[in-house]
Amino acid sequence: MLLIALALLQTTPVAVAAAEEPIAPYAQSNANAGAKPFESDGMWRAFHGREGVDRIVDGLVERSLVDPRISDTFKGHDMVRLRRVLKEQFCHLLGGGCAYSGRTMKDSHKDMGLQTADMGALVENLQAEMNEEGVPFFAQNRLLAKLAPMKRDVVER
Ligand code: HEM
């Protein structure tokens, strides 16, 4: 009886919300993050360190998932992975010392058909989250200035 129960436990699928879907292999490098990190820890402190960045990224993803301008874009994509690698990317760029393990901005957004307006919507959502976190305006703008040139790899012409 115990053996049957154990066998059943092993074969019954269990919903694991935190699991990521497998993706094709790629070369990992901090260079994939698309920009060089800030050198001092001022920006990291302005964003309230890891906890602040985690709150901002979670809020950004949640806000974008219900934003009628861009929510469709996220359907069918792995949000567990997106949250993880976005947190790494922000931590890396803000000088928090994280390694970025995600793909390049070009590869991540390939064939998604993103336009300038989509980028604008995402930036607005990020600004809303940075405001909610109480990130000083000058620090918000310094991060946005670092992300802005990535538009050429994200948006399709
Ligand atoms: C500077 C702007 C942006 C940055 C820094 C950024 C960052 C990232 C990162 C780090 C990833 C994950 C890479 C990986 O899985 O290895 C990603 C994927 C993704 N991004 Fe962005 N992103 C930007 C703009 C946008 C915009 C404008 C949209 C849509 C409105 C978008 C939608 C997505 C989606 C749906 C994925 C998942 C792709 C997949 O599952 O393969 N991103 N982005």
C-alpha cells in the first residue's frame, strides 16, 4: 500500500509556480545586460538595494500585465523567468553587484514586433513603480538614460 502511494506521489504532476520553462542554450555574460553598471553604490542605495529593486520589478511586471496597451505582448511568455532576469539586470546596472544571466536585449525581444509606443508604455510603468518606491527623481532619470539606448535592440523598425 505504502509503495503504491509512493509511486502515485512520484507520478502525480504538482503545480510548481516558481519553475521556469526551459529555453534554448545561449552564452551568458554581463555584456548581455546591454549597458555598463554605475560604478559607485549611490544608485543602488537610491533604489533601496535588493528589496527596493525586487519591489520595483514585481510592480513593473504586474502593472504591465494589466496594462491594455501592452498586456497582450506578455501572454504566453515565462513571467517567472522574466521577473528573475529583470531583477538581475537592474541589480547589475544599478551597481548592486549581481551577475546578469539573461539573454541580450536583441535576442530577448526578437520577432515580438515591439514599437516605440510599447517602449513608452513600459517606461511609464517603470516610472510609476519608481515613484511608488520613493526613488529620487535624479536617480530615476539616470536609470532611464541607461535604458534608453536599448530601444534600438528592443523596438523593430
Ligand atoms: C529598455 C527596455 C527593456 C528592457 C531593459 C527589457 C528587459 C528584458 C529582459 C532582461 C528580458 C529577459 C531576457 C531573458 O529571458 O533572457 C526581457 C524579456 C521580455 N521583454 Fe523586455 N525589456 C525592455 C523592453 C520591453 C518592452 C517595451 C516590452 C513590451 C511592451 C517587453 C516585453 C518583454 C517580454 C514579453 C519578454 C519575454 C521574452 C521571452 O519570454 O522570450 N520588453 N526583457
